[in-house]
Amino acid sequence: MSLPRQNHRNGTRGYAHLVEVDVPVARVWRALTDPGLIRIWSGQEAQIDPRKGGSYQLGDRNAGGREAHIDIFDVNRRLRLIYLHGDDWPPSDSAVIDDFLLDVRKGAGTTSLRLLGSGVPESPAWDKSYMRIRMGWNASWRASK
């Protein structure tokens, strides 16, 4: 006997990306926090108030862009963004978060960048937004290599 399949999901989901680049950690940090460099690798305009408590906006918020509050700003080590819910996002009670962690690997010339995303509601209404958020960073990094 099989159990009936549930048509709803509860909780949240996340994602993880790992990118290793042969550049010093300070250059990777600048690529994440300097609007001019972000425009080069992402193809989108960025507005950043680079400090704890500052803001981080990538693209036009009214056209699928994302705006976030900077929760952690540990220069050359960690950047945590808590996203503000955009008009095109379905309703949610959870916070959507991207946590960028930078580590030096194989000597000073290689940087390991880990992105841990979390808090995306696990509901069908969020499936499209989840894929756009999750795959957006991955596509941008591949294009910049």
C-alpha cells in the first residue's frame, strides 16, 4: 500500500556553490563589493553601501533585481546578505539569505569562495524564484571565469 502524495511542502530550502579562483582573496572581495566590478562579471548595475548594516542592490529591484541588507561585512572573509522581499516574490515568513565565505587555498594566490544560500520557502509558489536565485550566481560566476 502506498501513502498518498502530499501536494504541499513545508519548510525552507537552500543551495551551496563552491568556486576556486587563482586570484588573491582581496581581489575576490572587491569583485563582490565594488559596483564597477560587479557590473563587469554580472552584467547588472549594482548599488552598495559596503558596511555592516549597509545595503546591497543588484539589478533593478522592479525588474527581477535583488536588494539586501548587509548583515555581516568581514572584509576579505565573509559577506552575509539578507534579502528584502521584492514585489515579484511570493509571500513568505522566512528570510532569504546568501552567505559568502572566502578562504585562502593552496597559498596566497588562490581563493575559495563558498556561497551558502538559505531560507527560500519550499512551496510551489517559490519554485521559479528559487531557481532564478540559485542559478543566477552560478551563471554569473561561470561567465566571469
